[in-house]
Amino acid sequence: MTHSVNYTTYLHKVPILSKLKEEELELLLEGGRTKIFPKNSVVFNEGDLEDGLYIVLSGKAKAILMDPEGRELTLSVFGPGDFLGEMAIFDEQPRSATIETIEETTFLVLPKETVHSLIRRNPTIAIAMLTELSLRLREADDKIRTLAYYDVAGRLARILIDLLKKEGKVVKQKNIAYVKLPPRQDLANMVGASRETISRVLSSLQRRGVISVTRNHLVIHNVSELL
């Protein structure tokens, strides 16, 4: 496979592959294939048979579930360095969720046999994958707890705190924080509520002075109010 882009640069930033040598990364690229999906594209659907492990090289994607009425619940969001589709390459069961791109996204897709061979040769990769999967299980437990015990306002607050931890900016001198604000529908899908309900909760938080909303960002004036 020829590469118009030097994807080994991206692979060095993937936590589970960071210990591999340059030549090993090149072999991975030769054994896999790169796939580019436009914004809002379905990468694979829940119930599909596996076709490999997907590693995000650039862009952003989300794992979603759809209920019988077509309502969407966002399970998680993946960015550069994240991997997905790992369950199906180990248990050989159909895909457990649908993956959809949030923006144009490039994946390296590694066949099941390539991943298994890589793990046999490099046990540290297995440890890195298990560490990441353990973290995801903890996050899944937190999500279940949040859905079970919190109302919409509480669930939204926890989502905003998660966004702050992952990609926000805190200005300690002013005791405020900035978070890039996802579209209202995306927030609703993360929380498990309607777009209208999310808008009402955000308006309530603004009236109380907890947050202010600009076109693309949310300013948190009092983080402790969200905890």
C-alpha cells in the first residue's frame, strides 16, 4: 500500500502503538488500509459483521444506539489515537453499536488476524488495550449510574464536566472555564433527552449565572454549581 500521507506520524500518537518501532508501524500500515469518511457518514452499523479494528488517525466519530422510534443515544466520542470495534474482533459477534463521523475522519483499519498477530508479538499492546478497555468499562458504569439516578439537569451537568475534562480550558485566575459547545441535538443525544429539554435546562443555567453561551462555546462561571 502506498501512502500519500506519512501516517506513521499519526500512529506514534496512538497510545496502544506508541512503543512500536518505525518499521513495525510501517508493517502495520502495509497490513491494514486507511479509510476516509466525510462528515456525518456511517462507518459501520450495529449488527454488522466485523471487518477489523478501527484506529482514528484524524477527525472525530461517535458510537450511537438507536431505539425503535429512531431516537439516538450517544455512547461515546472518539478522537485521534482512539480505537474502536475491538469487541467484535475478539468475540466474533456482530457490531454492538453504530459508528458515525462527527467531522471528516481518517481511520486505519487493521484486520483481525493482523491485530492478533501484533498482540502475540507485543504483549505490551495487549496490556495497553486492556487498560483502555478497563477505563471504558468504568465510564460505562458511570453512564449507567447517571442515567439511572440523575434527572436531565444532572445528566447534562455531568456531560458538561466530562467535556471540560477532555477538551475544555480552565482560567484559574478568573475561576471560569471554556468548553466548545456541541450542537443542541448532539448534547441531547449524549444526555438521553429531547433537544427542547436541553435548551430549557441551558436557559435555566444561564439565568442562574452558572453559564453563558456564545455561538460556539459555553463559558462555565461556576464549575462547583455543576458538580
